[in-house]
Amino acid sequence: MATKIRLQRKGRKGYAFYSIVIADERAPRDGKFIEKLGTYNPNTDPATVDLNFDRALYWVKCGAQPTDTVRNILSDEGVYLMKHLLGGVAKGAFDEATAKNRFEAWKSNKQSGLAAQAAKEAEAKKAEEKSRLEAEKKVNEEIAKKVAEKKAVEVAAKAEAEAEARKEEAPVETEAAPAEAQVTEAPTSKEAPAEA
């Protein structure tokens, strides 16, 4: 019986996560399986993998063929490196303690590399946010400057209109006063001849 290490889809529509299983290659994707090795959730950043390392190593050594995605997952988890190191132990190139030390060194190096990459991404994100904030401040300053100029123009126009209104009101008052004086004088002169 040819066995495959493959993903079995779980989850809901638009939010899939997977079980990593050993199954007969003739079985349907979500059908019967021999053993569950772990889970894979690509929805998180970075993707979350929960793997039973020893059982995965056992099945790889037995000759189970992984799919492309599962091969990448197993490689990232170090299953293929451990298989390679155990092959070197079997050939007598080095002992098992050396193989474990090499594997632990690889694992710690990978963890430090991931931490450095995460720090670099965080720094880049912070720098991008800072530049975005500065650009937003510049835009806000330009808008404030335009609003201030517009208000200054409005205030100047209003002051001009008020000054013109004052100029127009002052001559009207001086012209109105003599007209009233003439009107008041005229009836007195007309009344005088009538009395005579």
C-alpha cells in the first residue's frame, strides 16, 4: 500500500486550516486516513504548524511520499535534516550525539534568523508608519495654511465692505440734514402769507 503524507482540509469557507495526515494515496482528500501527524494553519502570520516530529520522521524514514506543501512544511520543521543526519549516523560518519548537536545548532540558528527577520520587519513597519505620519502632518499643515489664507481673505473682504458701508452712510447723513432744514423752513414761509 502506497502511503502519502498530505493535508486534509478543515475549517469553514474562506478560512481553511488543515490536518497533516498519513493516508492511502487512493483515499479521498478528506476521507479515511491512517494517522494524524499534526495541524497546519496558513491564516496566521507566520503560518502555524503543530507537528508530531517523531512520528513524521518515522513515516518519512518508512518511505511515505509527501505532497509539495507538506514537503515544505516538513523541511521547515527539520524532519528531512534529521533524516539526513540519522543516515550519516547509520553510515558511521559521526555518532548520534553529534547528529543531535548539529540539529540543535540548526534549530537555534533558524530561531535567531526568524527573530532577526521579525525585528527587521517590525523596524520597517515602524519606519513606514513614521514616514506616513510625517506626510500626513505636512498635508495637514498645507491645509491649515490654505484655511488661514482663506480666512484672512474673508476678513479683509469683510473689513473692506464695512469701510465702504461707513463711507456711504456718512455722506448720506450730511445731505439729509440740509434737506430737512429746507423742508422745515418752507412751510413757515407759506403759512405767513396765508395769515396776512
